[in-house]
Amino acid sequence: MKIKNTADGSTWFCCPSCGRKLFKVMQRTQCRDFPAWCRGCKREIIVNIDGKAIFAADAPCAPQAGAS
């Protein structure tokens, strides 16, 4: 799991596979079992956020590149 802090002070959750920015995280952001889709590597990541604590896991049913 990657988190980027930008020069303007904003915090971004990044794809754990390719590092692409997925969404902005505020101090009060909360979500549970959020399916984040990465357009860079075509993977789905299930995200749980409780304030600044962020937990991510690859979705078991996420389509993989080249899978038929």
C-alpha cells in the first residue's frame, strides 16, 4: 500500500501494484470495503479507511490482465 503526500499538503492513496494515484484521502475520510479500480494496471483493490489508517487488499475476484 502506498500513500503520497503532495507539496500542497494533500494525501493520496496509490495503487499498491503500479503506484498510480487513485483517490484523495482527507483526515475525516471513512469507508469500508470500497472497491477502488486502478486504470493503470487494471486491478481492483478493496480499501478500508478509518481516518488516516488505511488497509488495502487485492480483491480475490479481480480480473487479471490476460485472463480469459
